[in-house]
Amino acid sequence: EAEWECKSGEHRQVSLSAELIELDEEPHVVAFVQDITERKENAARIEFLAHHDPLTRLPNRVLFRDRFDLARAWVERTGGKLALMYLDLDHFKNINDTLGHPVGDLLLQEVAQRLSATLRETDTISRQGGDEFLIALTDVQDVEAVGRIAAKVIEALARPIHIEGHELAATLSMGVALWPDDGGDFDTLLQRADTAMYRAKDAGRNTYVFYTGEMNTQALENLKIRSALHWALDQQEFVLHYQPQIDLASGAVIGTEALLRWQRSDGELVPPGRFIPAAEDSGQIVPIGEWVLREACAQAVRWQEAGLPELTMAVNLSAVQFKRGDLVASVTQALEESGLEPGRLELELTESLLIADAEHNLETVRRLKALGLCLSIDDFGTGYSSLAYLRKLPAAELKIDRAFVLDLEESEDARSIAQSIVNMANALNLRVVAEGVETTGQRDILVAMGCNELQGFLFSLPMPAYELERLAHAARRVWNYRS
């Protein structure tokens, strides 16, 4: 095979073959020339696509892994370090959904060009698919050097990107794992860089995070929790505890909040902070939330039949239930199956939940209100919602976030925020509930501010339904904290 230059100056790839033959007793050479340019180009194209991403023309995972192994062999001899960076663009899906995939593809190409321009020729960049990239930094001496390069990458992408008349931002979340500190092989480092990347997203995005051993411990714990959650509902391991809500005007208990607990078969009582995030990430919170609604409504009716005063039953809702479940149908079914009057069910909606996808959620809230329910805005003061938006919500209550209540006695700022919330609620004709009340000092401050209801350890710990019913029958003071 050879390359020939044509008279036109064009270069072509050819295949030559020749054979010595006898013709009329004279030796001759018979030569065959075949133009194989197209075949060679096709073979080169196939070879390139087998090892590169066709959109960005960066190495794919196969080629990246080969280069990583070569780089590792080199630093083993030189005594340096090797860094693996896992990059994920923040909110890239929003660009595809709003501007279309062609614009998204152009953005990915620009990101690839900026990464290539920022890093050294000895470093390797790979697109893993979607909006994920890998970077191998070869022969780095210390963590500080890796941190400086990571900061340069984030800075390079922070500059606006102009595509087809749109000014786009391409921030990223980055996880970093080091060889040999965090793992001795590619797969281990990749998994740990991925773990660190998700920690960067949890930290607010547009940043980088180095892997630590604690992350792996937590990741394994989360994996165990997720796996166990799939069976917990079928095994009837979930229970509800109830915490009374006190009316300050009368001193009477006028409602309870249903709080989810996980009582595992081995006897461990798992607190909500350990399993609720995993349930939301996996989507298990939707069927779990439906069970909570049914059980809480049924328990409220059982208390009425046992002779307890009619209480409002408060149930927390997850943002995932708004997005993935048919929430209105679930609430309607729970009311119909239990026979509970709609006015006795209070749904607690977090402020941040209502702000995200505001118009869609507002419509859902209105449909829930039309059922005759009581709606409460939970954890108020942490979601930065506007007064104009609050006016649109058909809510009846605001719940002051416990973070402000806990600091009331020590912090002037906390008292100012709590008083502002009470004043705003009064202007909107909303009742104010303070949760997390633990001391008499906090109670007295909230009473002076004009709160309507209190809830917290000062009055009662959350308790199983049978215990609350027993105490209610045994001692009137449970139902009136002043007596």
C-alpha cells in the first residue's frame, strides 16, 4: 500500500500487487493498482468513532481508560500523583428542554473546547455521555496543585457562552479523587470521584469537592437504606408518631402532627433524617406518602370513635409527591376510605416546595383547597418567598421554622425574624404556629409576639397513637397545658 500523487496534485491511497510471469518465453511483470482511498477513510473513521465521542471529538471512556492506565504507569515510576475529575454540568437538562437539543449540543462542544484550552496537553479529557466529562491530570505533585487546576476549570466555564443569540451559563459540579490516596485502580477512583461530585451538588453546585473516606461510608449507608426501603412498606415497618399542637388562647390541644418513623424488623428505630432523603431520591416517598395519608386519616377517625375530642390531623407533604404522584387523587382516596371530614385534615407544605415550579404547584394547592382541607406553610422563613406569592396561596397557617424558635432567647435577629413573620401573617389573616418549642422562655416570647399555636418538646414528645390516647383518657392536663 502506498500514497500516490495524481497529476492534479491530489493524493490517493493505492494498493499495489505484482507478479512475475512468462509470456512468449519472455519474463513480464503484471501489476495491479487499486484505489483504496475511500476504504482507508472509512476504516479511519470507524477507528476514530470507536475511541472518540462523535459530538465533541474528545476521547471516549475506552480510550480515556487506556490513557489513564498509561499515565498511572508513568507516575508510578516518577513518584507523583494522578487526579481523576468527574464533571457534571449544572441544570443542563433545562437548556435541552427550553432551547432544544441542537443548542445543547453546541453548548457541549463549547464546553469541550474550553476544557481543552484550560488544561495541559499531557492531561486527558473525555466525554462520558450526556453532560458528564472526565479529566485525568497527570503527574501532579500535591492536592493544592489539583485544587488550583479545578478552580481554573470552573472559572473558564463561568464566562458567558453565546449560542444562536442566547447567553448561556455553564456552571459545573466537580468531584476529585487522587491516585494512589483514594484508590489503586480506575474503577475505584471513578466511583469515588462520582461520589464527591454529588457532594459538590449538595454543597450548592458550581464548585469542586475532594473525595474523603467519610463519603464512602455515607454512600454505603445510603445504599443500604435505599435497598431496605423497597421492602419496608411491604413488611409494614413504618409507623406514625403524633405530637400535639397547643392553642394558646384556650390552652387546649386542638391538633396533632403525624410524624413518620421507620421501625425496622431488627428493632432499630430509624430517624427521619436518615431515610427521608433516600426515599425522596429513589421515588419511594410517593407510595410511602400515600400510606402516611391513609394511616393518619384512619387514626383521626379511630380517636373520634374512642371518645377523644375532634383533632386536626396535620400531615407533611414532600416535593416529590407534587412532581411524581397524583396527590389530589391520593388525598381524596384517603378521606373517602377513612370517612374523615376534609376540614380535619391539614396538609403542611414547605415554603421551598411552593416556590419551585410555582404555577404548577399553585394549581395543585388550589385543587387541594377545593376539597375542603386546611393548608399550612411549613418551615416558614427559609424559602425566601415573596409577599405577592403568599397572597395567592389559599393557606390558613404559617409555621415558623424551628431554627428561629431555638435561638429566640439568645438571638435578637431570631426574635426580629419571628416577630416579622407574625406581623406578616396577621396582615394576611393567617394563623401562626411555632414548632420546636423546648423551653418556657421560648414559649413566653412567642406568646408575647402573638403566636396562635405552639408545638414542641416543652409540651410533649412525639408518641405512638395508643400512648397519646391513653394519656388523653388518664389526665386532662395533656389536653390543657395550663391546668
